[in-house]
Amino acid sequence: MERAFGLEIPTTLEEFCDPRRTALLVYDMQAGIVPQLPNGAEITARVARVLAAAREGGYRVFFTRHMGLPHAVAGVTQLRTAMAWQHVDHVAKTKAHFLRDSAEFQLVPELAPSPDEAVFDKLAMSAFVGTPLDVALRDCGILAFVIVGIALEVGIEPTIRHATDLGYVPIAVMDACGWRDPDAARRAREQLAFAGGSFQTTTDVIVPLLRKSASIG
């Protein structure tokens, strides 16, 4: 732990694994997203391991869900994104997905939130855009967060980069962050490593560190 200018500055992963300063963010583990990955079940199992360890260690837990809007209120960006993701050339050919009451919008049952955990719905890729996440974390005195979920190359990288601009230290559990495009996922990992400001770790490393925190008052 570095101490300078009246600040305590954690420098190692072990020092950040303290429930008084760190939370867990489970990103978009939804029923309509997980099956899109060939190893979706494997990612879900790893996320569940991290979630169980965070709960045991007394960490605050936040979930996000990606939400779609009915076409009539979706707007230009949402409709353009729908065309790109669905590989069509006209808005009329797109279908509205992840509507609030749809089955695909819900979190997978293996990761059901507890009554003490929060779920934030979002339209953007960054979990900080249009959600109360930043306010909630700061109000709890949170400095860092462990992030797991889907998808690394689509939403997790933007969330991490946004978080560092906001003054947080993200800890990405890379083998618990699913991806669909291997080249894009590799670029995301490389860009995050190059930019600095965040940690990259694995399930086997983070799980015992989170559980160890159970004894912290």
C-alpha cells in the first residue's frame, strides 16, 4: 500500500480485494445473450463461482441488463445498432429484442440476484451511461470493482475504459468474461493492458482473494 498526499493507494490485486472499497459487477448475463456464445454455460459457471465468492466475502454486488426499446421510441442510434447487429440493410427488417418484459431480457436463473443486490437496466454499452451505477458506487465508498459477464469486446471493454475515466480501478476476470469474436476479444484485452489503470486476472486467482475477505470487518 502506497501512502502519499494523505491518500492510501492500493497497488496490488490483494490490496484491492477488500469489501470496504471494492464491489462486484455482473455484466449482462441474460437469457437472450448467454446462449449466443458457444461456451455460454462455461462462462456462466465461472461467473457463478466469482459471485459466490463475493457474497461469501461480503462484497456489494451489482448486475446490469441490456434493454431494448420498442421501435417507435428506439431512436436513431438504437435502430442503426439493430441493423448492424442483425445484419440487415433496412430498419423494417429488424426485430425489437431485449424488451423489458421479454424472457430474453431476464438474467439467467443460475445468477439470480439476492434481495440485497441491485440490478440496473441500460441502453448503452458502458454500464455507467444512463444508470445510477456511478452514484451507487460512490455513495458506498467504492474505489474499485471486479467485473465479469458478457461480452468482453462489446460492452465490458467500454465499461472498463469509462470506469477508469471516472476514477475507478476495474478488475476484469478474463476467463469469466465471455466473448463471441476472438480477434475482437484479443484486441480488447491488448488495448486494456496497454491503457493501464485496470487489472486483468482469472477466476482461480480472484475467488480465494474474495473469500479471504470474509474476515474483514
